[in-house]
Amino acid sequence: MTGAPWTFDEARLKCLEASRRQEAAEDVLRQSYRDSAQSEEAYRVALADKIIDLRNDGVAATACADIARGDRKVAALRVKRDIAEGVREAMSQAAWRLTADRKDAQRFSDWSQRREMAETGHQPLEGSIA
């Protein structure tokens, strides 16, 4: 890394790239929330159905929930649900990190502009961010 300030075009490109990465992460985050909700729904429906089946088979009501959670299909859906929750949380953290990266790109862009003006002796234009 040279430590040189970005040119206007470099700064614009870096900020645009950071914005696009953040937007893509938001799309994936939206999908991960959808997947997590669908997995939760499938698990809860299967669990409820299994509890009803057990109760209808004469199993004591107090034991139905525990037995139902041990059913292979129900347990597999819970694993899928838990994984979907983990993916959702990981994507949420990635979105926060990309937001920070985007802010860093903007700060470096601002610094580059101020440094360029200081080196050239130019004054910022009326209403500019510098």
C-alpha cells in the first residue's frame, strides 16, 4: 500500500464497490431470514403433528412433547432450523461488517479529498463535504 490518496475516480469506484457489496449482503440476509422462518415453520408443524399423533395413540400428554422431539423427522427439521438460524446470524454479522467497510471507504475518500486540497492549495467548493 502506497499511502497515497485516492483520485476522484478511485474514490468513487471504491465507494461504489463498497455499496454494491453491502447491497448484495442485504439480499443474502433477506433470503437467510426467509429460509430461517420457513425452517422454523416446518419444524413447528411437524412437532405439533407428531404430538397430536402420539396423543391420539394414547401416549400420556405429559410425555408427548419429549417423545415427539425425539422423532427422527422432527429432530432432523430442528437441526435444519438451527442451521438456518446460524446462517441468518452469520449473515447479519457480515452485513454489519460490510456497513463498517463502506464507512471506512467513505472516510478514506474524504481524507483523500482533504489531503489533495492541502497539497494543491485548492479550497473546497462552496457546499462541499470537505
